[in-house]
Amino acid sequence: MTYRQEPLMPKIGVVTDIRIDTPDVKTFRVVTPDGKKAFEHKPGQCAMLSIPGVGEAMFSITSSPTNTEYMEFSIKKCGCLTDWLHAMEPGQQITIRGPYGNGFPVDTEFVGKNMLFIAGGIGLAPLRSVINYVRHYRDRYGKIDIVYGSRSKDDLVDYNEIIHEWATDAGVSVHLTIDREQEGWDGHVGFVPNYVKELGFDTDKIAILCGPPIMIKFTLQGLMDLGFDKTQVYTTLEMRMKCGIGKCGRCNVANKYICKDGPVFRFDALDELPDEY
Amino acid sequence: MRKIAVAKLDALFAAMAKTHTVYLPADGADGRAQYTRWEAGVVYSTALNTVRSAKDFFFPQTENLMDFKMEGKSIELIDTRDEGEDFIVFGVRACDVRSFDVLDRVFLAEPVDSYYAARRAHGVIFSMACTRPAETCFCKTFGIDAAEPAGDVACYIDADTLYLDAKTEKGEAVLAALGLEDSDTAAVDAQKALIRERLDALPLSGLSAAAFGGDKLDEYFERPEWKTLSETCLGCGTCTFVCPTCQCYDIRDFKTNTGVRRYRCWDSCMYSEFTKMSAGQPRLTQLERFRQRFMHKLVYYPANNDGIFGCVGCGRCLSRCPISMNIVKVMKTLGGKNV
Amino acid sequence: MQALTREVLLDRAKALFADGTVDRAYGWKRGEFDYDVTPGLFRSVEEMEKEFVFDDFCGANFSKYLVEETRKGEGKILVFLKPCDTYSFNQLLTEHRFDREKVYAVGIPCEGMADVTKLKAEAAEGIRSITAEKEGFVVHTLYDGDKTVPRTEGLSERCLVCKSKKHVAYDELLGEDGEVADSARFDEVARLEAMNADERFAFWQRELSRCIRCNACRDVCPACTCETCVFNNPNSGVESKAPVTSFEEQMFHIIRAFHVAGRCTDCGECSRVCPQHIPLHLLNRKFIKDINAFYGEYQAGAEVGSRAPLVNYTTADLEPGEAVQRGNEHA
Amino acid sequence: MQVTEYKPKIVAFCCNWCSYAGADLAGNNRLAYPAEVKIIRVPCSCRVNPMFILRAFQRGADGVIICGCHPGDCHYTSGNYYTRRRMALLFSMLNYLGIEKERTRVEWVSAAEGAKFAATMNDFVQTVAALGENKRLEDLRCKL
């Protein structure tokens, strides 16, 4: 008896385009060697990318499932593998396997709702796929608000897409902020949690948070103060992963495996888990 | 039920070896039993248990997953899986047999791990009843009956006779091909009664796991006792590596002279770098790592697997831990009178 | 049987807690059976009264725990040190690994500690209890009645060849101090040296191939106190977790032993904790024996501040080529 | 069938201040030594960590030689004295583990000793060639 299907066996992917987003974030476009998408995914799902001999790691898929041609990954340079990825040139092959994780409930709980996306820094990466998905099926959802902040103007990921595509859509409001005053920036200055409070959103919407833990903590508090319920707020978690399929045993928080049962969690569900993430 | 004289064990193994590779416990260089590939001259050891568990047969400490050849910008993926060979593991104790169920629920859950599944399909388990359970044994706590070991074929040694009882079709097929003499069950029944008597007399026979289970997260997670229990833990991997049910693994790449070999190896939640990311470390101290291991066995695993515990009571960690800290002490400390 | 009873130690600990000298104490904790004693940190007299033990199964050496524990809290830590533990204690002090001011060390005599594996081997399966009597260890078995194991057969190897009954560090001493012993601890090394290369290779392959890379030998070693071990460091290029090939087994054990060469006090903890019973002390002792032969007698930890042989030299040191010859010849 | 002559792979760690220059001099003087000797330049012989030596064997070296300044001539005053002690203990340990002792060597070669460098390498290659391939300290995976 032979089991030909092996979840740990990756596919070969080709990096066809590398876009420099910020000084430490690049966005990689990946297709199979015959030019197709490696696999279909849901917004918020992840994939294991690897350079053999360097390592394998989980990254969120930043492109929307509605993109039928390729997948994109926005990756911040922060370790051994990401250093290598950043040093790559287009045409380089990598390995890819997935999709992993639960993704956002875009076709169930989100349908018909107003949406509030709140991201900080590279935290925009997992949200971008949802934002573009929601924009693509615009009539299924209500009003869209996007709050996005980063250290400086140069650290805003996907700046051009935000300004020229998202902000120009009907029914989409984009609120950008940077941490400190900067020359050439006439937008808002301040941290995301405060900005969210200042903007003072109505509670008739779903909020999705993604960013550094400290931002999530204070933004969630801010949303609670505005009257949001934990059942309206979603986030994604990050843990070390090796297998991506709930077997290698390192990404669990209590009995939930982040790679399989996550990375997307609603805050009321997260409350039931111990604070070990 | 079938039988064969213990004096003819070698002939039995030789017959098995015609169709299967046979592994059995044999005393090693250090005088302690280890699973060994049978060949003429290898003597079956009746020692209660091997130092390493039997999980190696299905989930070896290291195994190659695939190879990569890299040239310029391109990567070639080479599937190195082979068909595998049929094998028999003889003399597996009841606790270790249960450990395969525990591992199955991880590796055979969708998506199925093909490496593990192939080995499981090829392996035939001959279990052995424990006539002399040790003071460190507590399989009964987890509902395992050492008098009635599961597996494909259950074996009993009584005086000069080995009795073999096929439990599955796979086991029956192997036994049928061996052409053994039929036997009544009288001797085995008597032995079962004796074993159960002995199990009841063990110092840990009263240990109960009823206080633990999938719904006990809140009850145990924040308990202050974790600090004192884990305080002198060395953070080594002994308990996890001798444990028959510990299944955490790492996937690593080795650069050969011409390419890359991706392999997997056992990993331990006790290691500080187990969960370390470039973005941070969710389990900062040994307390969290220690807690993870025992919570996984006693709470998380049952929560995900219909209440089955992730411990089989084999007692290996009881005798191997460098600081003699173990799951029994953890259960007794946390569970108090209920244990 | 130990010269001092649990009560003597306990009384002293109580007094030290009572007069405020210490606010916590390292000591041995009673286990599930007679032999599975756990090293533990006690925070009160009550805890000690309940769980503290001192008998023939208290092999664990507390010195290494002091590295982390002395970084916490303001008060002093009471630690009981057997003679061999005091050498580790001194060696850590020499390397400035902990604050001596935060420790109150009580030296206690040791009559040698039991090796449970040896007793288990004698008793086959099932130990109901073990008592140390004059004639030896009396093992009350589950199935075979009582068995008496002569003390010399039940003691750990390291205790049978004990290098010293003398305490080299303490704030106070309970009981009698002993003398540095004329130990036969290098005999086994010499026996290996006398073999030919093929035999030695076969011996070590047989032993090291059992290694499961649990790292217990490293993690228990009082000389291994790097904050991040090279074998755990992904940037070292040698990070590894499993003995994938025989090379990796050798690599790990050579480097482990080499890294503590000249600093290893021969406390024997590595061999005590090895779940696979690999005689790891034979690697460490080879280094000690060579150091003694090449550079003069040196006992790590014998005095605080002594310069370890590998961070020292003389202009007349012997050449590596000769060393290999001598390493065999002086056998 | 033609039998190709076995050529051992040798890794030579050479101190930048002496033997590395010595190797240069050997080249300039057209003193031949086998091409199988792969030189790795190190700032001082005491830069050579025991791990480097084991790694060389892992990756397929059949012999490892460390060349440094003559005792007393270290560019950093005393580096080679430490090398001498370390390697004495390491080589003795390798021997104790049953690794052929002829596979490891330390030689002191100054920048002026081009001839000694060539002679040392020739001799070492011959010695190792006589032993054959390193089987005891190799990592079979590297052969893939």
C-alpha cells in the first residue's frame, strides 16, 4: 500500500516579481513553474514557503483568492529565511505548500456586515487578502473602514495600492497614521489604538485587528470602550510552526493548533484560551 | 489460540522472518533490553520493557522526507519514499500498544502523514502480556489491561509455552501461515487472573486520571504548583524521547555535498527553542514548557481525542528523568485527593 | 547508609530559616518510591518537614541551580553540598557564574550514593521498597522476596571510585570532613587506552550509538552553563537535535567533553542521568587524565580562582603529536 | 578497467602570518605539493575550534593539518601555545575514540619555510593516503 499524498511534500514555486514595499518589507509574487497559481485559498490562510537548506516558515497569503493568476506574500525581513528571501532575484524557485489555517469567515459571518480593518505595520499582510476579497465582492458587504498605521510613511506597506485603489473605491474610507511627525506627511500622526478611539466608530460592524501584540491589546481595549462586543472582533495569531497540519506539536495554545484551528480567532474564543501566545 | 514451546522460539522467529523483518526486545551491550532486529543468535528478552519505546517503528527518531537538488535558480524535488517492508514487532507491552492508538490519532488524522501510515500498514504487532509488572507501571490508570494486551496478536508466556491469540485479521493471517498448534485457553485464562491480581497490588494501582480530561483547562492551567514542580527541571528531552506517545517533531534541512536532504526528527517541548520565533517566544520559562507537556497529555490531548489520555502509564519517565520528576508526581500534586 | 540523618540536616535548616540566614533552601525531595528523590527548592520549614529527605538516593548536585537562582531575590539560599558537589561549586565560582554572597553552603559528608539501575538489575522487576542496612541495600521486591545487594555493588560507579571525601567549599560543615582519596577512577580509561584503535572505535560506536540526544548530560552538567549552547544556536552551523548519523553522535560528545575539559570536576552527573547508560564520564576522565599527565596534576574546583589548563600554557608544553603517543603510552 | 589512484582530501588550516605565507613561498619557489591539500586561512592557529576539525572530517576530509607559527613567534604573542594544548588534548581524544591518529597533525611552519611547507604537505598526504579514506568520522549524508 502506498500513500502518494504527502502533506509535507511541497510544490515548486517561482518568484516572478519582487516589489520593494518598505525598507524591510518586500512583496513576492509566486506561481508554479508552468505559470499557474499553486493552489486556491481563502482570505487569511497561510502557506509554508521554503528555500531548501535555509528553512521553511509560515507566511500569510497577502493576495486575494480572487486573483486568479498568482499569489503574493508580503514578507518582513526578520530572520534567517526572510534574509534569504529578501536577497533573492526574480526567477528564483522556492518551495510552497498549503493552504493552511482556517481563514476569515468572509462567506458566512462577514456577509452583509460593515467592515472595519485595523492594521499596524506588517500586520496589513494578512488583512490585504480580506480587504481585496471584500472589495471584489463589494455588494455583499457594507461600508468599509481601513485604519492603518506604521512607524513612518516609508513603512506603510502597499502604500500605492492603498492610495490609488482602496481609497478611491466607493464606500471605502482609508485612515492612515504614522507614529511620529515626518516631513512630507500631512496625514494623521499617532498610534493606531488612539487613532481608532479618535475616529470613534459605530459598533454596527465587524472589526479585524492585526499588528504587533501591544497594538492589538490596546486597540481591542479601545474597541471595547467604544462599545464593541468581543464577538465582533477578529484577529490572527502567530506561532512557530514546522508542519502546518497540527502534528508537529509546537503552535498550540491549549488544545487549539494555530496552524489548523487558527490563525484567525474571534476574541470571545480567544478569551477561553490561556494567555500563552 | 495457538501455542508453541518456548524452546522453539528461534524456529518461530525464523519462520516469521521468511516473510517479515522481525524485531524483538533483546538485551544490549549495557545489559538492558532494546528492540533489535532478529537474526539467528538474537535472544528474546523477557525484560519488562525496553529503554526506548516501540514508537520508533512507526515514528523513528529521524527519517528522511525528501531531497532537493538545486541548480542556478531552479529546484528539483526528489521524492525519496520507498515501498517499505513488512515487519513484525514481537513482544510489545500493552502500554506501548496503546501508544500506537495515541499516535494514530495524530498522524492518521487528515491530512494523513504518509510516512507514518505506510509503516503502520506494514507493521504487525505481537503484544506480550506482563506477568511481572513493575512498581513504576500504571497503565491501569488509563484503562489499559496488561492482562489482555491489544495488537494484531496477543502473546502469553506461561512456563514453557508461548500462547498466541490473533486479535485482528492481519494477525490471523500471519499466524495461519506459521502453522502452529491449536490450544485451549485454560493456561492463558489462569495467567490473566494472576496478572490482574498483580496489577491490583502495584503501588500505583490506585492512581486515577478521573480528575483530568479535556474540560479541565481552567482548573489546572494557572495552578501555582506548576512552579514548584518545574523549578528544578533541567529542560532536557529525556522524558519526551523515552515517552511512547510524545510525537512532536522538527523538520530540518541538511546540506549534503550536492543538495539538500529534508528530514524530520523528534523534538521536545521541554527545549527552550521549541517555540522560539524571530518575533518572540510564547513559552518563556521552563514552567510554561513543563506545563505544556503535562497539560498536553492530561488535558489538551483528551480534549481533541474523545477523552483518551496522552499517557499510557509505561513508567519510562519515572525511571529515566534525571531529577525524578514525572507525570505521576504531577498528577498527584495537581489532583490532590482525587488522584 | 549516610553518616548524617535527615533530622540533623533538617534541624540545621530549620535554625538557618529561623534566624533569617536563608530564605530558601535546595534539598532533596521525597519521591513516589524510596529511590526517586527529586532535587527541589524549599521556601519554608514546613515544606522541608513535609518533603525533605537525605539518604542514599540523594545524588543530585545543586551547584548548577545556583547560577539562575542567585539572580532572583535578595535573601540567601541554603544549599547542602556533598564533597564532590563542592568542587562543582568552586568551579562555578571560579568562572564567576554566581554570587557567593547569596549562598549559604552547608557541607555534609557522603558515604556514596546508590545507583538505582544497579539495584533494579539485581531485583529484576518490581521494587516495593529499599532500605539501606549495614550489610548493604535490602531490596524488598514485588515478586521475589527480599534481596540484599552488598553496598559495593549497589553504589554508583562514581562513588565507588570517589576522588575526594574532603569539602573544598562551605560556610559550615556538618559532621566530619574527609580526605582526598586515592581513587582508581582512571583505571577504566587506561583499560580503553590499552586496546587497539579498532577495538576502541568499536567500543565507542557501541556506546554512543545508543545516544538519543536528549541533552540530559549537557543540561545537568555544572560546567555547561552557556546561556545558549552551540548545539541550540541556529546560527552556529552545528545546531542539531538528533543523532542522525554516527558522526553527529561523536561530534556532540567530543565537543561536549572538550568544552568542559579542564573545567570538569568529574562529578559524574552526566553518566548518572544518561537514560541510555552511556559511560560519558570516560570521555571527561580521558581529558582529566591527559591533562594530569601532560601539564601536571590539576583538579578543577579544588580551589577558587585556579587557572584551568586550557587557558594556560608553558613554553615547554609537549607537541600534539607526542601527546597522542603519550596519551596511549602512560596507560 | 583503469584503477584511479586514491587521492586523499586534506584540509590545512594555515595561520595568516606564517604558514599561509609559507605556502605562498612554496608556490613562488615552484616546490610542488599535492593539489588535494585545501588551505583555509585563519588569523591565528588558535582560531581553529575543535569543531572546525570535526566538520572538515564530516564533510569528507581524510586528514586535517593545522599549521601555525613556531612556538614563541605568534603574531599575537601566545595564540599558538593555546593551540598546542588544545590540539594535544583533542588529538589524544580522537585517538581514544579510535580515530586513526595519523589523520590529524599540527606543524609549525614560518613564512620563510616554503620548503618545509611543501615537505610537510607531501609527507602528510602520503601518510593519509596510506590510511585510505576516512570512514570513522564521516557523515554519510554528505556523500549524497
